[in-house]
Amino acid sequence: WTITEDTTLTEDHNGRIIIGADNITLDCGGHTIQGPGSGSDSGVRVFGHDGVAVENCDIREFHIGIHVEAAVGTLVRNNALSDHPQNGILLIRGANNSTISDNTVVDAANEGITVVESSGNILDRNIVDETNKGIYLGDADGNTLTGNTVTRGRSWFTIGLGEGSDNNTVTGNVVSITGIGI
């Protein structure tokens, strides 16, 4: 399903949602976007569209919960993401100047929130629980991580700054670890 205008869900939805226009909002109103439990789909995909908001969604059992790529000024707020084999939230390749706030990611097999090749993003007040890697930045500059809580990491780290990740600010986060902290 591709949306090209502001959309508010009035019931649960099975299958992915693709954002197909700039400056629109997907408000799930607390409803579920249900995935197939396997495969390579993303629950919500924003590719090349700026000024998009994705909020109040309960996204379950996709390969990636919310995938933002080559998009500027995306707002991802107040979403619950669970049971994703790869990532809960992924910002990649030019997903710049976005705000990721007040989301809860539980049981993402790889990383809860991932920012790769993207800059100027704010990750604020997110909760990440039961992931291999909590929050990861790779080749990502000038991002701010503040007030996030990362708990019960399965093996790796709770917050990781990978190679090429420079001038990031990490303050006021709470981590509870089984592996490496920050």
C-alpha cells in the first residue's frame, strides 16, 4: 500500500506501507501494522521523500520496522516496534536532519536503532530493549543521542559509534548491559 497524502489508520493493517510523497504524515492512531514474520520487507518505508512523519504506530514482525533512506527531515515519533529480524528503525544513505523520539523498540534481532551514512539526526527519549546491538551509528556525523534508555542487550553493545562516525553528541543516556556499554 502506497500513501501519497496524510493518512490516519482507523484499523489494523496487514503488510507494508510505502510513503509516496513529500510532507505527509502517517498516523496509525495506535493501530498495528502487521508483517509476515519473515522475508525482507520493511513495515514503513520512506525513500526519497522529505518532511515525512510516521507516528503512533505499532509495527510488528517485519525484517525492518521503519526504513528511512535518502530523505531529509523525517519525524519518527511515538511508535512501538517489535519482533524484527534486522532493525527496529533504520536511517541510511542520506536520511539527514531527522528526529527519532519517544519510540520503543523490543526484540530486534540485530540493532534496535541504526543510523548509517546519515547526519544531523536527533535520537531522543527512545527505549531499546532485548537487541544484539541497541543503538548503532556507522559513518554518521553530527548526530545527537540524548535521553535514550538501552537495556538487556543480548551480546554486543548498547550504544555503538562505528568507524567514520565523528562529531556526535551522546549525553544523558541510560544503559544496562550484558556486553559493552558505550
